[in-house]
Amino acid sequence: MDVEKSKQVDCEEEYVLLDLDDVCMQADIAASVPYVISGLNTLNPTLTIGDRLKLIGEYEETVGTCYMFSECDGETVEKNKEHKGDSNQAPSKQIRHVATAHKVLKFRLEAGENSTDGQ
């Protein structure tokens, strides 16, 4: 059993935020289109969306830390009794921490790529 443990490689997870803001302005990408990310350990990873759209990425260090959250399934949280009667206040929601990232991977269209409809 010790031999099996020694063969296992300790793997540390690292989250990276994918920045597609520049690309989304130039191409309409449907949510259901398949994608492949390759070369994450290189200086310029590539993201291929569908059959026709190829993006080139570049890592950017963040100033501070990017925290990512998700709304939890369930009902909204009831405010303290003092705020209960305030109809102008939006109901709060439960959130949970999903990941923390220290790097941003900013993508741009590969030179010569035309914008596509993502389908």
C-alpha cells in the first residue's frame, strides 16, 4: 500500500479566471457550443470554441485575489426583524465560495479569425 501512495503525484489545484470580454464583443458565442482549452502550462494557451473559433490567451497577474461565488440553491434569507418592513430593500440570497484565483487568462481572437455566430 505504501508503494501505491508513493506513486501518486501530489497535485495542487490552481484556478484561473477566463476573461472573454474582448472576444464576446466580436463574436456571438452560444452557451451550448463545445470548447477545448489546450496548452494551459504554456505562455499562450489556446481556446477552441466549436469548429471555427480559435482564441489565443495570455496570463495576467491579478492585483489581489479574485473570489468567485455562486448563489446557493434554496430560498432567500429573511432579513433581520428591523428590516422586515422595508419594502425598498431587495431580499438577500445565500452565496457560497466556489474558488479563488490569482491569475487571469485573457483571450483574444487569433490573427486572421473572423467573428462567427458560435454555432
